[in-house]
Amino acid sequence: MKAKWNTKYTTIAIYSFIVICCSIIFYLMASEFNSFKVKISKSLAVLNPFIIGFTIAYLLNFFLKFYEEKILDLKFFKNLKPKSKRGLGLLFTYTTVFLLLYLFFVFVFPQLTASIVGLANDIPRYINDISKSLDNFMNNLNINDEYINIAVEKWNDFVNYTIKFITDLIPMIGNLLKSIASSIWNIILGLIISIYMLIDKEKFFALSKKVTCSLFSKSTADKVFELTHRSNNIFGKFLSGKILDSFIIGILTFIVLSIFKMPYTVLVSFIIGITNIIPFFGPFIGAIPSFFIILFVSPIKSLWFLLIILIIQQIDGNIIGPKILGDSLGISAFWILFSLLVTGKLFGLVGMVIGVPLFTLIYSIIKDIVEGRLKKKGLPSETSDYM
């Protein structure tokens, strides 16, 4: 029997049935959320090599575009066929990446490991020296015993927390390396998949456009293409710019700290460079543990370190960052803070890295919708007109 869709009660019944079914499915998912989450994780585990491959391909595409558009576009390579140009570009790209990884594991990683192990071994001696200095300082001030006891208690709590953190740091690094080693097969598969994706990236783009055009109307398909291009533009500029910016800041920090003969220079520079990828909070997240690491060795140098980091971050915020990133975000500091807090709470460290470009994309979509509706009503679209 064919349903009469134009009949009022038939339409209401069909929609009611769909809503009830969706409600039941949502209830079952919510009540069995943990088991549902486990099943989804197991299902997604099959796709891990493809997810890793897509991520590698997306990040390495920046290198590939640079080589194809800047290097292989020179007169010397003008006679190359497209396939040969792509093959040579891929060769340069993966050679560059493997060379950078080789340099990291040969020169930086051993020093990082040695610094962490040395720090863990020396922390008790540093704390003992600082405790003696504080005791002498408190005794010279003739402070009431009650206040001294409170200060000593708080200091002991800090010492115990620090020792626990440093003690747990080495097993944490070991577990991280173990998890990476256990996923080595997925990483190898992902690397192979990334090569195939970069070889035929135009074909994959064309295939996705073909499917989109078959599923949606022309206007909807054009809107999907525009949003896809916008997403790639926002994420691409932000991630590539932020990684380059953080690399420069890490190198600059290493040079300046070496000049001032700061302790654990490699470790501190690595922490500053990595955390600088996180917008807004990154400098604080990196500077706080680095300050305490240097504080254990020399309180005076730790204060100098704060001044150095403040100057470097000012250079980054006013000179290096704007030169590399430009105005790729286009949102105020308030929305950057908002996006970091929300995505950081929901997705952790990964959320803090991708939260700003993700919110920028959502913000731009909402902005387009709001301004489009205002224009239809014949109202001004600029925010300043409503102030």
C-alpha cells in the first residue's frame, strides 16, 4: 500500500514513528554508553592505518606543495612530465622528513633522555639544598614558629608532589614509547597509505567531488566544496604556520639559553617549542615546568629564565607569529580563549591544538548564516552598526 504523503495525518504519523525510533536508539546508546564506546573503538581500530595515513599525507602535503611549486617549477625541471614531477616531489618530501627524524633521534633524543634521567637523579639533592637554604632564611627572620611550621608543611607537600612527578615521568615516557612501538605496524601501513594518497591526491579530490555532485543539488554541492576549501585553508594555514613558528621558537630558545648557560638547555627548549603549538596557553604551559626545573639548580637563573621567555614570547607574538600566521584566524582573543577551554575539556591536548582552527571554521559558518539572514531582511550586516 502506497503512503499518501500529502495527507496531514499520514505525515504526522511517519514523523512521529521516526522520532520514537531515534529516541529509543538514543536511549539505548546512552544507557549502554561504555559498551557502545568499546564497540566503536574496536570498529575504528580497523581504520587506524587509514586515519594515520590521512594525517601523515595531510601534513606532508605542505612539503610536497613547496617542492612542486617552488623547487620543481624552476627552469631546470621544466621538461619533467607530471608523473615524474610528482615522483621527484615525493622523493624530496619523504627524504626531508626522514632526515629531520634522523637528526632528532641522533642529536636531540639522547640529550633529552639524558636530561630527564639526570634531573630525576639530581632532584633529591636540589630539594635538600633548597630546604637548607629556606631553613636558614626563616631562622634569620625570627618568624613565629606557627608560621614556620605552616610554611614547612606546604614546602614538604610541594617536594613530595615534585618527587612523585619526576619519579613517574620516566615510566610515562617508557609507556609512551611502548604504545608507539605497539602501533609501529599501523604507522608503517599509514606511511605506505600516505604515499598512495599523495600520488593520486587529485584523483581522490575528483572522486569525492563526483560523489558529492551525485548526492546533492548543484547549489548544495557548491556550498560543500566551498566549506571544504575553507576548512582546508583554515586548518592548513594554522597547523603549518604554528608548527614552523614553534620550531623557530624552540631553536631561538635553545640559542639564547645556551648563551646564558642555563641548565637542561635541550630539555627546556624542547618543552617550550612543543607547547608553543598550543595558542594562548602554550607559553605558560611550557614556561611553568621549565621554571621549576631551572629553579632546582639556580633560583637566580630561574628568574632570568622568566625574563628571557617573556622577551621571546613578545618577539613571537609581535614579529615572528604575525609574519608566519598572518591574520589566518580572524577571531578575537576572547573566542580563542573560549575555544581552548571548551575543546581542551572535551578532547584534551589534541583539542587544545586543533580547537582554535575548528572554532574559527564554526565561527565563520555561523557568521555567514547570520549575515545572510540579515541581508535578506534588508538590515546592515556589520557588528559596528549595532553598537
